[in-house]
Amino acid sequence: MPLEQFRKCDMVLVCGLPGSGKSYFARKYFAKSGRKRVNRKEIMRTLYEMITFNDKWSEDKFDSVDENLVKHLEKKIIEHLFQLGEPLLIDNMSISTESRGAYVAMANRNKKTISAIFVNTDLATCLKRNRERDAHEVVPESVISNLIAKIEYPDRKEGFKDVLIIDKLD
């Protein structure tokens, strides 16, 4: 897969539906690149388990009132890694132009380049993979089904240096 131009970028945003294969793709193509990975769901899990004395987190336990705190922590982690000069990989859904805007703005504020890779997996495959996850990782199927209608594919006009839409993972 031709990813050289993405490896040269300061920040790579890997996005797509839950179960699309974002984390698999990130691990397969970027794990040994020296790039630091940031994932909002893992921040949610860590925060929840920390404040509940290690009660196991699951999707249904996330309280939306914590969303602002999670976004704040994510922003601070990204800014910290930028200050250290670390190349980043953001592994989040980010299926809409609006949801990607904060990452583009952060990159611009820090004079960093940003590119996007959208893992465009069909709904049936996303739902199948979701069912195969550990119980605490499962996203309600209705959520995934509703999200597919909200997909806005990334475009260079958003501020990305490069954009890649992957229709099939190997």
C-alpha cells in the first residue's frame, strides 16, 4: 500500500466507522514507525477505570458529561507530543468534516502537517467485526447503522495534505 507520503506527515488521522478496521490498519502500517498513537476510546476507558477504582469500562458505561474532559485530555496529549516533536497517529471515528476540524486546527496552530486515511468498510462487515469484539468493546449496532448515513469522506479542502480512502483492507 503506498503510504510513504503519510509517513512524512506530522499527524495522520485514521478514521472510519466502528468495526471498520481503523486500529488494525494503524497497527499493521504504523506500529513500528516510531509514531505515537492517540485514541479517544482508550482515553475514555482509562479515565473511567481510574475514577471507579478499576471497575471495567464498557461502551454503555460512558457518560456523555465526561466527553468534554476526554476531548480536553486528548487535546493536551496531542499538544504535548507536538511539543516533543513526535509524529502522531490519531485513531478515531472522525466520520464528519466537523469531527475532523479540531485535528486540522490543532495541526495548523502548531505548524504541523496533517493527512487523513479513511477506512471505508461496508456496514455488514463493520457489524460482523463489532459482534466479534470483547463484550466491553461492543458498540450498539443501531449506533453503527445510524452513523453510516453521516459519513462525509475527508477531502484536501478541509486542510489535509493528503487523503486516502481505503475500500478494502488486505
